[in-house]
Amino acid sequence: MKKTSNYRKFLLLWSGELISAIGGGLTSFSLGVYVFNLTHSAGSMALVTLLAFLPTLLLSAPAGVLADRYDRRLLMMLGDGLSALGLFYILLCMTRGEARLWQICIGVSVSSVFSSLLEPSYRATITDLLTPEEYSKASGMVSLAGSARYLVSPLLAALLLDIGGIRLILLIDIATFFLTVACTAVVRRGLVTKASKAEESFRESFRVGWQAITGNHGVFALVLVSAVITCFMGAIQILSEPMILSFADSRTLGVAETVCALGMLVSSLLLGIRGIKGHYVRTLCLSLVGAGAAMVGFGSWENIVVICAFGFLFFFLLPFANNCLDYLTRTSIDVDKQGRAWGLISFLSQIGYVVAYGTAGSLADCLAGVWHITVGRGSALVIMGAGVLLVATSSFLWMIRSVRSLETNGNTAGLE
């Protein structure tokens, strides 16, 4: 039976997530600048990022189970709406004076706990709404929304910091949560929600989701290698800000992040219009090799023009890699298992970010102390080393036969 497309509803849902991404980017940028000015430590910045990320990662698998058992759109509304509580706490602390590092850590952790409900439900809802032919285009649109966090938010945040400070930014981000909830509520209206499988225990749900991943050797290998890749890519995400702030101000950082993110905008637009028509594994490997080389160039010189050029290339290649990973996985897993599978996939593949966020900042501070260089140059060395390792790992990925077979063995489980 041919599946009916709900592309207009997808666009509305996507619009809400675009707004949320911009608001989240504003807070992420401003808190990063705030913490660096407070501590002058890459490790402290990395700690805040880790605590904003770790709860979402740890709860992604249970959230995936919930996405298959209950109303996915309602879960998205709860996740977005309740995430504002953590920001309210940080804002309250700032109204009483300067917020301390531990208070910021508590706030971002609380926000992340509720945000964990969002990702599996959002991805599974895309599958609910669209036809298989629209998956690749939708993936490009999702990457485009994600790019707004890096394209629009940094420059806007730098300007808002001069106008109203971090308190204004927190208020704006809190407001975006409620706009996103409203968009999701409209999409939910008239969309049939599958009956929950109340007879299936959480343990059984985990088992089904795990088997959906491990039952296909190609998908499992892709997920495991992705965990290694995210570790290396996490280095540039966490250390680019202290690297630039060590020799420039927050406005220069905002401009640089915006210019770099233009690369993601350009490629996301291309993918949103045309998608990728084939050779997904080859495109995945080549884009990751190029991204690793761009990381090496990114950290090579303390020159904002050079940094922007290589940053542009890095972000340009990311949507191609994400698009291929999304397609290869989505088309290899049964539709009724996608919520559980995406929750586990998010957990396994993003463990690398935890390693990067937990070690990269401290390693940069350590290198700076041992070699008597700035924290910025210590950060640059870590980024360059991670880039070299990313190139090596991406080359290894091409050698895995089960991964290459994902687009040639005729597995269309996700299309049925």
C-alpha cells in the first residue's frame, strides 16, 4: 500500500525545530563566552557542553522506546516545553548576581534531560509523515535547520550580548520553546497516532531495538565506526571557541562561526533541493576524509581568514556525511522499530562526543601548561590531531564490506 505524503506538515514541524535550533544556538554561544570569561579554561567550557549533552545521550534509548509506545508528537511537545525549566534556573541565578559554574552546569543538565524526549520522536515522526522518496530531501532540510544553530545564532548572539547581555538571550531562547510546542501541536492535530504496545515491556522494547541494529551487520558496523568518528569531530566542536577567543573577542568569534556555518547552509540547500541519488557509502567516506583534512587546516594558523576558509569546508562536508548515514540506516530498519532503533543508534554513535567533551578541553589545557603556549594553541593542536585520526578512520570505513553492501544488497526494510 502506497504511503501518503504529509510534506506540508513536515515543513511546519521543521519550522518549529528551526526556531528551536536558533534559540539553542544563542544560549550555547553566549554561555560558552560567559564561562570562558569566567574561568579562562577550555576544560570548563567543555564541562558545560558535556553536561548539556550527556543526559540526552544517556536517555536517548529509553526515549526511543517511548517514541514507539506513545504519541510521538506529544513527547516532542513535553520535551521542548519542559526544557525551558533549566534555562529559567540559570536566568534566576543571574538575576541574583553572577551565576557560578556549578549553577550553569545544573541548569543545562536539567534542560538536557527533558530534551532527550525530542530526538527519537522527531526522527520517527519524519518517517511517519513522508514517503521513502522524500527521506533524502527531508534529511537535507533537517541538516539545514541544524546549520542555523551555527549560521544565524553566533552572529546574532554576539550582537545581543552587546545590546542586552546574556539575560536577554536566555529569555529569547525560552520563548522559542513555546513557539516550537505550538508548531508541533498543529502537526499533531489530524495525524493518526498508532496504538501503544502496552503489552511489550521496556526490556523487550530494548531487545527489539537492539536486534534491529545488530541483526544487520552493515548497520551495526556503521554505528560503531560512527562512535569513533564523532569522537574526533567533537574536538573541533568543543575547542573552536577557546581557540579563537584566545586571540580575538566574542564579536569576531560570532562572525567566524557564521562564516564557517555558511558551508553547512550551502550543502544543506543543495541536498534539500536534489538529495543524493546513489553511491552513499563512497560519498560518506570521501566527505569524512575531506572533513578531517579541513580540521588539520583549521588549527594550523592563528589567522581568522584561514580559520574561516577551512571551517567553511568542514561544515560544507558535514551534511553530505549526515545525509548518507541517515539514508543507509533509515532504509535498513523496519518502520515500526524506528523509534527504538533511533534511540539506541543515537546513544551508541554519540558516545564519541562524550569522550571528546570529557577529554579534549582538559587535554588542551594540559598541552598549554606543559608546552607553555596559550590555551588557544593547545586547542588547535588537539583539533589537528583529531583531524588526522578522522581521515584514517574514514579510510578504514570504506574497507568494511558489510557497510558497502547496505546500498547494494537490496535491503529495503525501511521502505516497506
